[in-house]
Amino acid sequence: MPQPLFVAIAGNIGAGKSSLARMLGDYFHWKPYFESVDDNPYLPDFYADMERWSFHLQIYFLSSRFKAHKEIVESRESVIQDRTIYEDAEIFARNLYNIGKMSARDYTNYVSLFHVMMEYLKPPDLLIYLRASVDTLLEQIARRGRDFEKGIQRSYLEQLNILYEDWIQRYRYPLLIIESDPLDFVNTKEDFDYIVEKVKESLPQLSLFG
């Protein structure tokens, strides 16, 4: 049997990660792993007092993502993941520290734990980065109409985009960057087909699946 594939999708809020994970999962018959926040016990406290609860929230995300990543690499079937454990540390925890919502002591402790975890995790066979401008992100966030996203500020998305670009420049494993601004892969077949072809080019292992 061919070796199972582990593909992950990274990108800012509103970039289209979940939609693309679902569509590629259906196309290639990969099992999708979606980010879940419904059962997170820290979110209400975090939004009420970010400085008090940011470390707890990020530790919860890190623990949950580590468990999911471990399950994925041990799985006997091919998987596509919506958001990665790397983004928790490289983007969201780092941003909380940068804007003063996480103390230097907590951030140092968090990063230390993250690096220990990384020693035990196999990276994805392919990371797909959906690069999108802030204008595109805001448009797509507004289109999906989630109540808890209505207060997201342009400046916050700009800060995250800067951190994403810094991380992607340092990422040293198989990587596919999709410039998503001109694409509407959810509604336009040609745009989705373009992404499919790019994925095939980036994963020669797919030929083993017939």
C-alpha cells in the first residue's frame, strides 16, 4: 500500500483554509481535520480578559493541536489538516506577546514547550499556504458572516499577515504558496482545478495512488 500523505493548509483568518481542506479532501479522498473552537473552555474568559487568559488559551490550543498532529502522522489514511500547530506558536502566541497581551515570562515558557514538542513531530508532506491580502480577508470574513468575527480589525489582520510572511520565509519543508487574491476556488471550477494541479505538481507521491 502507498504511504499515507499528510497535507496541511495554513493561512490567515478568512483565507479559505476550511473550504479548501474540504474540497481537496473530497477530490483526493483525504480525511479532513478541522480546527474546532466549540469545546474550548478558555475562549469566553480570554475574550473578557486577554492578558489574564492568553497563556492558558494558547496552551490549550497547543495541546489540542499536538494531539491532532500525532494522530495524523500515526494514521493509516491520508489526511488534510485545516491550520497547523506551527501557526499557534509562530503567529498567534507571538502576536499576543507582541501586542502586550502575553507576558515575556509566559511567552518564553510557551515557546520552550513548543520546541520540545517539535522534536517529536513529523512535518507535513506538503504545507499549502493561502496567501491573501487584508482586503481579500476582510471581504471573505464579511461574506461568511460569523458574529464572533465582526469585531476583527484591519490592523489585527495586518499584524498576522506580517507574522505569516516571516514564518513562511523560514519554513524549510515542502511548501506550496497559493496566491489566492485572484482566485475564487469555491465558486469557480477553473480556479479549483488550478490549485489541484499545483498540489499534484508538489506531491509526486500522488502517482502512487493511481
